[in-house]
Amino acid sequence: MKDLAIFVGIAITSVLVAVANVVIARITGFNVFSLKIWLVVPVGALIVGAAAASGGLLATRLFHAKPNWFDAVMMIVFAAMTMLLIYYLDYSTMVFEDGRKIADLVSFEQFVNLSLTTAHMRVGRGARDVGEVGQAGYWFAVAEFVGFLIGGFSTFAFVSSMPRCVVCSSYLRKLKTKRTDELLDDEVAPLLQSLQHGDIDAVTESLAWNAPSGRQLNKNDRRWILTYNLLGCPKCQNEQIAAKVQVCSNGSEWTEMPTLETRRNLADGFSLRQAFS
């Protein structure tokens, strides 16, 4: 049942994304999945491929299903098939101004070959047209195909990384969020230590911590901010608390520190909702 739901979800979004890509291309003249950075990085294909596989994400969330490697293969394959579907939809629906259909004049294979080799390359901020890509169009298509594959896998990786309940494996939902004031170096470690290893009272005290009244930090000092997220299970009501860490070392730019991110599952019956109010 779970695999069937994921299959149907991916199939639906794959078709919808392909149709949307063709419609946008017809209206604007721009093929979304052809967008590239430095002419070789297929950003557009990555985005469209991930969107095509997103039905699997929705299905797993809806049924609280844990995706496996079979689901990963489905997401990758459907993402790749979306690229072919886009070409086929463009081929089967293209009509000249005189009413002739392209499908009545050339085969699908010929249409794809023409699309790849006669496409025009645009570079620079002004999207300057530098002419047809010629045989290089095949290499661009290979890069785009790889982009679709990676996009499909990235959706699977994202789903797999979402937090789940340790009791019933349901996907957790964000309940509340709380940010600390700016912290100094010697204030960060104790708060994270309490969150990781302290009892429920210590965790509550850490959440209630406030900077000394009237304190003004020097912008040249290294400063930290903790963002606490309270996550809850929609089925068994168990909670999880997660802390994300940001640091500012140059006076203005804040950077996330994924290696310092902390998560902790709360024991049955304990809730921190009041501590977030």
C-alpha cells in the first residue's frame, strides 16, 4: 500500500511538472530545465527533477511511510522520465501557424535531434544569443539528464532526513520555535550541554535563559544564537526538541553550524510546550 501510494504520488507530480514546463516554455520561450550555471551545472534540471519526484514526499508524509531504496529508485526513474515526457508533450502538441502538426511532419526521434542541435545558447546577464549549440546540444542534454537524476535522488534524501517519532515512526510536526538572545562563547556550551544531557528541569531552565538586562555586545566579538524547535508526533503526542546554532564572527554575517545541531527525544508524558510560551 505504501509503495503504491508513493508510486501514484510521483506519477502525478511527474506529469504535472512536465505539463507546467511545456506551458511555461510556450508562453515565455524559456525551457525551465535548460537553465544552467557556467554553462554546465544543470540547475534547472535539478529543480524540475526534484519537483517531479515531490509526489513521493507528499505520499510519505500523508501515510507516515519510511521510504526505502525501492522508493529511491522510483523517484530517480520518474525524475528522468519527466525529461523525456517534456520532450514528448512538446512534440505531440506543437502546431504551426498554418495548422500543421509537427508530429505529422517528423518522427519523435527527429524532433528531439532537432531540438537538441538547433537550440540557441544565451550567455551573460543580458542573455546574449551566441547562436545554435550544434552537436554540443547532445552533451548539454546529458548534463540535464544527470541533473534530473540528482534532483530525484535529492527528494529521496530530503524525505529520509525528516525527523520521525522514535515510538511510532510518524513524521514529526513543528509545534513551536524560540530564539535566544545573542550569546558569548562561554554561554553557548552550557546551554547545549543542558539540552543534551540535563534533566527536564535543566532543559526548561535553558529555554528560559535571557541575556543580562541592558547588555550590549561589541559587534567585533564572536556572537551566537540558538534556535529551539519543538517537534511533536501527531499520533502518540511524543515530543522532540532540536537546537540549531548560528554564529557571527565578522560583525554582520550569520552562519549556520550544522555540526553543532542538537536533537533530543523527550520521555513519554513530558511536554515542553509551556516552556516555549
